[in-house]
Amino acid sequence: MGDRFHYLKEAIQLLKKSEGIQINLISSIYETDPVGFVDQPPFLNMVVGGKTSLRAKELLANVLQIEKELGRIREVRWGPRTIDIDILTYGLEKWQDESLEIPHPRLKDRLFVLIPFVEIAPNHLIAVGSTYQTTTELLENVNDKSGVQKWKNIVWETELELSGN
């Protein structure tokens, strides 16, 4: 909802400013058809990669706080929102409890996640059941490759400097 590009830039800035988080990779931006609750405008999606000294649950608390700072209100599952930050992977770890599942449980089925993920990390290994597959292999296994198009190529170093942060 709102200025989609602004929210993406702000989310990156807030992640970069977070103690214990280092952003190393940022994908292009992709416009995608909504999934689930489809009576809403297209989304902008991207993937960032980096390192963290935070534990998985601390990282989750951090991204939930960033969503809140950017006006995220959770009313309708998959409904309109200002920002949605998911933790896709955490190294090669597997994790599951009531609030967090790593790797993200729907990552392997989501074209709008896999395309930007492959762009920045084509050989990143993801746990799938008892084996591991690369992001590229997962993307090759998605049957329906429609509904996702590159929205804008961004030179993030320049874009983030121009924003004054």
C-alpha cells in the first residue's frame, strides 16, 4: 500500500542500521500479482542477503519491529500492507516453532521470491525435506512462471546514498 518503492528503501535502510545485521546483496525490484487475497494492487518484491550475529528469533523480532515502524498492520492474511519482511533462510539451519519456520515454508513455491533470490544468490543452498537444493534448482521446478516481471533495475549504492541515509 502507498509508496511501495519508498517502503522498500526504508526497510533496507532500517535493516542496515540494525545492530548485528550486515546487508551484502540486494536484488532488483519485481512487480508481482497478489497471491491469496487477490483483490488488491500488484506488490513490489525483492530479496536482500547478508550476515547477522543475531539469533533467528532476535532477527524475527527486529524485522517485526521494522514492519511496525513502517506502518504494517496485520488485519487480513495476504492482504494489503505497507511492507512484509520474511526471513527466507538462516544459513543452512532448519527451525520451526509457533512464530518462525526456516527455511520459509512457501519459499520453494513462490516465483516472486525465487526470481530475485536467484538473481543475488543462484547457488544458495536451501533445505528441502531431507536434502538441499540451490535457489536455481528450486526456480527451475516452479511450473507457473507468470505474474512476475522486473519493475526496475536499481543501483542500490547510489539510490541509498541519494536518500540521505
